[in-house]
Amino acid sequence: MEHQFSGLTDPGLLRSSNQDDYYIDPEGRFFIVADGMGGHAGGQEASRLATATIKTFLQHHWQDPQPTADLLRQALAQANNAILHDQFHHPERSDMGTTAVVLTFRPQDDQPWCAHVGDSRLYRLRGHQLDQITEDHTWIARAIREGELTPAQSRSHPWRHVLAQCLGREDLTQIDVQPIETHPGDRLLMCSDGLTEELSDHLIASHLKSIRACEAAAAALVSSAKKRGGRDNITVIIINPLPPPTLAP
């Protein structure tokens, strides 16, 4: 599938370093966003390790015959092991971890696939409707699902950043993998929570609807998040899947 894409990361206004990382395959085959945690050096190393490990694994196994769901689970499991290995050899980074969201466009699939751990997200804009495709692995998300909190209450809750799952844990039990239905004209957005902490879904959708060029839309989203506080690192990737060419009669 041919598509247009662009990504951007920014440290924001309050953080002295950027613990986010991302990767865009030059051929548009796969995309990765990771949001590290665990102190200045730890967070940076965790997100870097995750992105590099997933990238290398997908590059080496892209032509393998196994289903994409298996490929993605193996890639994220490898990233988890790489972080655990680094923790063992560098005890000063023993509390580091990272989120990860990965999107693939393999030629044998008739739709893209996504895998994620943590609260970095994949969204789909269809017409005027913005849908969050991934489900956050957080205490807050569970509380909302079980009716303990409303979405409005969650935006200011002190536990809103507490992760239930992340890469870099011996007890990692959940890697969510799913196919993503796309129609001509859809847009896909991958992002760290530095974007969604500052911008509502309504504002995100407004930018995506009004600015078609991926690079300009990514820059506008990051700028808007900074204007509203920029309290965390901000990373976005925007993908415009293109419809097949129309054949002349």
C-alpha cells in the first residue's frame, strides 16, 4: 500500500530531555513510537532500545511467512528482553521502562496491523470522526471501563499516568495486537501521551481535518500541545493511506 507519512518529536516546554523516540521506515512499511520512563538516562535508553530492537527485528523478519500478529508479538517481546538485559547490566537503570505502539503495512495483509504496550496511542480519523484504536494499559483506563471514573474525571486524576503494562518488566503479560480497518481518505495518528495530555480529541481531529499535508499537520499538533502547556515530551506520526489509482475507462 502506498501512503504519505511524517513524524515529529519535541521535548516540550518543561522537560530538560526527550525520553520519547520514534522510527519511520523510509519505505513506509512500519512505524514505531515509544515513550520512556525511569529517570533522565533510563527513560531515554528504554525508548531507544525498544525502537532499535523492534526496527531491527522487523527488518530481519519482514519477508518471513508467519502471520503479522505473531511477528509483532515477537518484536515487542524482543524489545522487552533487550531492556531487561540492559537493566541487569546497569542497575542504575533498573526502574526504566517504555511504552510502544507499532504499525505495519505488510504486502501479504489487506489492512495494516498494530501492536502496543502502555498508553502511547493509535487514532484513526474517518471523515469528522476521530476514534482511539488502541486501549491504554493504565490504571485510569481500567477504572473508566469498570465505571469507577468518568472520562472527564480522569483528565485531572493524580493516577492518570500510572501504567499497568510497559516494556522493561519481568511480569509483562499483555501485548495487544489487532488489524486496523482503513478506508480511502482515512488518516492514522500515532502519538505519545505528551500530545493527548494537552489536546482533547476534538482539537486533534480539528487539526487533522484542516491540514492535509502530513508534515504540516504534525507540526501543528506539536505546536498546539506546547501552546497549551507542553508539560511532557510530544511525539506524533501521521499516515495518510492512499486509495488505489483509478483506472482509465
